[in-house]
Amino acid sequence: MTTPAEPLRSFLRTRASLDGAEVTYWWSGDVYSWAPDEPYQRLFGFEGLNVSRLVEDAEAGPDAYRLLTREAAFYLDPVSREILESWQDLPVVHVWNDPANQKLRPAPIPTTELGGQVCFSPEIPLAYPSPLPVAEYPVHSAGDTYKALELFQFFADRADLAGPAPGVPATMSWSRMSPWLPWMARGQRPGGLTFHCRGRKLTAYTEVPDRTRAYIAARHPEFAHAPERWSEPNETSWTYFRKLDPPQK
């Protein structure tokens, strides 16, 4: 991995597949609350998946790609691990991000050598005007600026990366610090959430747990596949909530 394009190609073979085949990542974990002078609490279990397709981005030049993805994730009872429909008498709004696309260019990717494994560690700090300004959503918005931190780790075997396959087996971890979710109706209360999950690259979508595939099939079956073409802007839990609950005029 000596030229700028080679680390990207190795990462893309880990994250997706260079031949454009659909790739499903599945993960599971928990969501914890934090707030001043309060103990940390495990509020939810969390399970989700991302289905992606990698395509070359001819408009951006050589070694540029677009990752076309949809992702769904579900808040679970922290003990039974059943998908929640309500929490503290509030309706739960699950994650239905369509699209969740990325443009990928040759650039340094944090990489750690772990013996026979390689770990790619994209770190994504986010800060931008919130889709839910406090003036319009005083009960559902933590602030006028959305701030979060997404920390990914993707692990692949060095021997696989040395081979010719367009995609390689991989495992992953993901941590996220974010404000309270809009549907939790906590307004500007200090504190927020920490997500802590781990998962793997599946050989096929059919490896997603039966319960989760059935839930998706009954509500949004399109999430079993990656998008066919690029679209924007990306959906987030905040923009999705705004669509479900438009501001009053």
C-alpha cells in the first residue's frame, strides 16, 4: 500500500467489493445514556445493517468511487433484545436511512498493523446546522448545531488483502457519540448517547437474522438491496424525523 490509491483500494475491498457486488454488513450492540450527575445507563440494544454497492466515479477522475448504500437499524429492549415500538410511552422511530451514500477518494486512511490483521479506522467528526432547529422543535432538538462523533474500525486479514479477490472477509466495530434522539423528546437537557457496536461483513443478505429480515420485509423491503444509482442528500435520523413530523406553519 505505497501509492495513495492502494490504501483506498484495500479499504474498499474490506468495506465493500471492487466488482460492484452487493455487500451487507450487520452489527449488534447497545446504546448508553450519559448526563451530568447521572449514572451511565444502558437504554437500548441496537441492531442494524448496511447494504452497499461500490461504483467507479468517472466524473471525479481515476481511483474515485461512490458507495451507494441504504442502512436500517433498530432500537431493542436492553434485556429481551426484542425490537421496541415504544419507550416511556413514546413511539420509537427506528433508523431508515435511504440513501446513506459516500464519495471516496484517494486519501490517507488511519491504518494499524495487528499481526496478521490490518485495521482501518475512519474517524468522522460531524458538526452542521441541525435539521431540527430549536425554534421549530423545542421538545425534540438538542440544539441548533448537530454534533456527533462516528468511530469505525474495519478488520481484514493481511493474507486476504494480498490476494486478488475484489472483496475480502471482514469484521468491524462502531462507536458513536450523539445528542439525544429526537423521538426521545428530551429537548435541550444536557447529555446524550453513546452507541457501542460490533459486526461483520456477511456472505449474503440471507445471513441477516430471521427476525430482522422479517421486520424489514414487512415495512421497507427495499432495504434488502443497495440503491441502483446515486442520489442526495443523505437521510439521517434527524431528517427522517422531520419528514415524519414537519414543522407547523
